[in-house]
Amino acid sequence: MNYILPFIVLITVVVFIHEYGHYYFAKKFGVGVTDFSIGFGKEIFGWNDKFGTRWKICWIPLGGYVKFFGDRNVFSQSEQKELIEKYKEEDRKKLFILKPLYQRSLIVAAGPLANFVLAILIFAMVNFFYGKDMTPAIIDEVQKDSPAFISGLKKNDKILSIDNKNVESILEVSTLINTSTSEIIKFDILRNDKQLSLLITPNIIDDVDYFGTPVKKKIIGIKLLVTNNKFERKSLGPAEAIYYSVKEVWFVTITSLNYLGKILTGSGDPAQLGGPIKIANITGKVAEYGIIPFLNVMAYISISLGLINLFPIPMLDGGHLMFYFFEKILGRPLSQKIQEGFFRIGLFLLFSLMFFVTFNDLKGLGIF
């Protein structure tokens, strides 16, 4: 229960925000919404609002959906005509398929965008109320014959940037090293008030992350200075808090895309991909350390959900946006045959991904 409850709370919040993004713009543009569901399967409980929307919680807490009035996959003009003739003129105004293309696109894109907004708000609140670590990355020790030693790093050097990304906290050094896509990493340092640039080729070792997952880790052989084992945490004003939160969301998004790109080209480690079991494991462990780590993980999961849903895969929001793009270019929707073909491919890709991440999850638990 220590793992299940935090996982359910996290997933419920992230999914609710995603679906509320769809719901908000649907209502804004006059689209009827018949269902707002958190979870799939049989309903546990629910209620109807004054607009006729059924708000409900279902048994399988691995997603959710917003169902529009008259919702149906309409591929051809004849099917659209049949659906339109089914409703009175007043009800036709609530049909999603009759809305202008830009409105349909905004309604679909609003779900993923809401996830990014949630992450920005979480990071901003943490930065504002709890503060952001600003401990300078000063080297305390360089291991002999290590990549850092060979490249010329010395004690008391201050790391300014890694691969042209500014280092504003000691906590960012390991992250920037391990998310670098370059075999040779550029370090900009400050030594005796003089700025230098060094190129370092890190060693790659087999390790496990904080949650016990096997990973390939890059190390350069340095120890950083933390005076009296205390980090320098600085409370930020509203503008600074938002600035750093947007910067963090951008960094996580770009890093995730780079990682997926490396997997697709065969140079990345797919063992780090995880599904619901891994998320529950991480969430449960992080929740033991308090609300701040839990909120940070919620923000990262929200970014991941928003990003994945923007992929141009049918069944996902990005797939619908892809169809709308073709509709805009061609001046008409794609044919039924083509759309059905895309949906079959999308379904295959999603099931394959689900199988793969579940296998990784079970392997991480030692079952395989």
C-alpha cells in the first residue's frame, strides 16, 4: 500500500490535468462532453453535472478519457452526413466533427499542453516556497589517472558549463554528464579567475540507479565540494521561479527526445524505459522522502505523458494532430482506408511498447 497509494495519487492528478485540458477547450468551443473519466473499465462512482457530463472514477487507474457528444470515428463524407442528419440543428452545434479545424486541433493539443503547464507550476512552486539549489560546482578531488585527471581538471576548479549548458548547481553536474550525447564532453571551468575549456572522454561503467535499475553510467573521476555537507538553497521570486521551471521542463523534454533518438538509432540503452510498475516503484520510494521529491517526480511524469501524447502515432493526441495536418494540406480528411491503416499501425506500436516496458519492469524486479 505504501507504493500503490502514492502511485494512484500521482497518476490521478496527472491524468486529470491532461483530460481537463481537452475538456476545457471543448467547452470553450461549444463541444458537448458526455463523459469525463479517470481510469478505464467499470465505474466505481460518479456524478452528472448540470451540463450533462458524467464525471466518473473507474477501476483501472492507468489513464482516462473525455468523450465528446456524438463521438465517433467518421472517415467519409457519407458517414458524416449520416451522423449530422441524426441530430437536430441545436445538437449539431455540439458535434466535435463540425468544428473548424483550428478548434479541433486546439482541443486535441490541449491535453499534452496541460501536462507541460502542470510541470511548470510544480517546479515554480518548489522553487518559490522551498528554493532552488545554487551550490557552486567546485572540484574538491580529482582521482589519479581518471579522465578528469588526464584532461587537466584540478582541485578548486569551478565548473561553469558542460557541453555549453550552464551549471548553476552542484546537482546538475552528474545529470549533464550522463545526458550528454557526445563521446567527448566539453567542460568550461574557472581557475584562478581565468576561464578555460577542456575536453573529457568519460569512462562508461555498469551501475544501478537509485531505484536499482541497471544503467550505463558516465564518470570522469571527480569529487565535488559541499561545505559541511550542506547545499546552498536559494528561495526565488515569482519571475525567477517560473524562469527556472520553464528551463527545467525544456531540458527534460529535449533530453528525453535525445534519449529516444539514441534508442531508435541503436546507440541508447532501452533497459531504462519503464512502465506503470516502474513508475509505482519510483513513486513509492520517493514518497518516503517527503512531499518535495514526490512533487518533482509528478512533474517529470507529467512531462513524459505530455511528450508521448504528442508523438504522431494514431490512437494518441499526436496522431489526431497528424491527421488534421494532412486535412489542412489536402483540403479534406484522409480516406477511410488510409486512416484505418494508420490506426492498425498505431495500435501495433502501442501494444509493442506496452509489452516492452512491462518486460523491463518485471526484469527490474528480478522476475526475468
